Amino acid sequence: MTRLTVNNEAIQYRLPPDTPLLWALRDASNLTGTKYGCGSGSCGACTVDIDGRAVRSCQVTLGEIEGAFVTTIEGLSRERAHPVQLALIAEGVPQCGYCIPGIVMAAAALLKRDPSPSEDAVAAAITNICRCGIYPRLTGAIQRAGRAIRGEETIPAPPRPGIEPAEAARIVPALDGRSRR
């Protein structure tokens, strides 16, 4: 049995010690924000924070991290209010979203170490693969998150997702001039 602290909660996994952390998080803890991408550590979709470092969870076993502190995307900020999350949304970075949890975790770990990263430092730390091509906006968003962490900028929270019930049921004029619901 492996003991870890996951998202500030003590967990004892009754899984073989050679189980990849990714599968313990997803299958045993139902923390599905950590994504399976390639299984070889190349894409970074499974990145989590282990003791302050961005780590590809598909490449580390439970036995290797006994006693570690693990933070997943769910534990970073349940309200999606972490400066990295706010900056990525404000800069219009996310597209399909599959890679975003891993990128957020890698960026948050970077900003813990260096709240003023250069473009080169961001490029070196964020090696995650995004098939949508978010890279042109990503560096600026991470640097903006750094400014927020340093207290130099406030990033407004995005509006809540969804449609208000009254908005969903409003009357919309039809093209032919008749009203319809």
C-alpha cells in the first residue's frame, strides 16, 4: 500500500507499487482532469505537481513517490481561480482543452519557482504538446499569470459558464417575421 497526499488529502492506495500514478489518480481517486495522452511522457497531458515539480504522471509509479505531495488540476483551484487558469482564459488560449490541465500544472510549477519567467524559460518549462497550436498565446498568458502572482495585475474572472434559464427560453424572431420559442 502506498501513502500519498493528493490535493491536501492523505490517501492510501491499495494498488501494486508499479502502478503508474496517472491510473491511480484517474481510476482509484476519480481525478479525471489528469489526462492520458501518449503513455510515454512525451505529450504532457498527464502533468501533475509532485512536491513542487511538474511531473508526467504516466512515467512515475506509486512506489517511486511514497510519501509525496501530489497536486492535480482539481486540487490547484476548484473554482478555476488560479492565476494561470485565469490568464489562459483571458488570453483566449484554450481550444479543445485536452492538453490544458497538463499545461496549467506545468505553468503553475514554473511560476512557483520563477514568478517572472522569460520567454526562453517558459519554452524550456512548458514542453507539453498541443495539437491545436496554442503556443503563440501561451507564453504571454503565462507571463501575465506571473504578473498576477507578483501582485502587478488583476485578472478578472470569466463569466460563469452556461445559459441562464430566462435567456434559454426567450422569444427569438424568425426570419419570416413570426415569433417562435
